[in-house]
Amino acid sequence: MANERELGGRFRFPGTGLTVNRMGYGAMQLAGPHVFGPPKDRAECIRVLRRAVEAGVDHIDTSDFYGPHVVNQIIKEALYPYPKGLVIVSKLGARRGDNGEWIQDHSPQCFIDGLHDNLRNLGLDAIDIVNMRGTGMAEPNPEFDPRPSMEVLAKLQQQGLIRHIGVSNLNAKQLAEAETIAPVVCVQNNYNLANRGDDALIDVLAARGIPYVPYFPLGGFTPLQSENLNEVASSLGVTRMQVALAWLLQRAPNMLLIPGTSSVAHLEENLGAASLKLSSEALQRLDAIAGEVSLS
């Protein structure tokens, strides 16, 4: 059974006083299909959240555009009043259309309205960390200038509604631009065994003590297909997802994971990856996946 000592070790968000276990939880899958509307089994979603915290998870990633509103309302129902030390991270920079469309919106009003939606539905006076989500769905848009949006978040931080600021879907150049406006305490980008484009950025952030939070650890909407991954998982008697998560934890000490699920059984499986140690031979086989993997 997972517990706090087994969840990948501890890591501190720089300049914040916030320290979390490296294995966290991403709440996106608590919404209905396509992250829209209510879940099929709300009671199970509540059990997932309560079990996660009981098992030592103290870092929950969410957003009020998940649902929209639904996921944060479930988090509040399950966990409020929140246990001491629980770090809730949200994100701004998009909204949902009436039919579930993902609408990129970096207008100041969208940020202001979105933040107040988060606060209301989570039952909080301030959010621990808010990630400014760049444009582009799964990869950074190189044409995006993060500075105007960071200026809005910095003002909200000055008002005491945001404690710290992170970023998501930015490249290294955009991160540097964002940091001219306000300190950045974490970076959340698409990264996994196959998608290794942020390797250099991860190493730079590790040297600076800034956490990197990968999403789509197994490829997301186009799961990665790899014989090496299958064989390593089979040899260890674990799942492909557990191997992919364990590889991420061993890839860099600043890696914080937020795998999501709406099933208690799957949650336990994910948490189990935090205590899985991969041999040097297994790591070599997995490192080779970046060159041979297909996404399908």
C-alpha cells in the first residue's frame, strides 16, 4: 500500500515554502467524456480523491475549465476543509464553449473570471499556484508572447488571490520572457518516453531547482506504442503506465508527476509506480524508445 514515504520523495517549489511528494494527482479525468460535463460515477471520483490524500498525495493539479466547474466542485466536496500541506495547482488561459469546445482565451477578463471561478468552486481565498497556460493544445505555440498574460497574473498575485505563478505549454525562450514579469515556480509541458523535446529544458530547470511537471506521460490522446516498453513492463510484472511513470521519476530529480484517473484501482496502480526502481539495463531500453516509438 502506498504511503507518504513511497511517493517518489519530496521536492520544494522554489521560493514558496511549499514542499510536496513527487507523485501527485491530476484531476482532469474527474469530469465526463472529453473533460466535459459530470462524471459517470461521482461517488467513485470522491473516493479517488480521498484515497489519494490518505495515501500521501499532497499535490493536486486542476482547472476550473475541467467540466467546466465540475472537477473543482468534486474536489471541494471530497476534501474540504483541505488537509494541512495540500497544494492545489490550477491553470488559466482557456475556457470551454457550450458544446465543450476548448477555446484559447488570454484576455484579461478571462483570467480574472477564471480565477474567481476557481476560488468559488474550490472554496478558497487564494490559489497556491496558478499556471499560465500558453496557446497551442499539446505543444507550445512559438508565436505566443507570454508577457501580457503574466502581467495579469502578477496583478492578481499582488491582490493576494494567487500565491505563486507557474507556466504551461511554453518553450525555453517563452519561459525566459515570462520570468521578466514574475518568478516562475514550475513548468508544466507535454513530455514522455516518446516526446523528449524538453530534455534540455528539464536539465536547466533541475539545475535551478524548478520543478517540471509532465502531462500525457503515456502519450495522451495518441498512446505510444513500443515493444521495448511492453517487454520491460512484462519482465517486471507491472503495467506499461507504471513503467512510464517510474522512468519519469528517474529521469530527473525535479520531475513532479500528476497522473490522473477516476478509478480507485487505477489510482493505486499509479501510486505503486513511485516505488518501482528501474535497472540501468531497463533505463537504456526505455531511453531508446524516443528513436523508435510510434504514436497511434
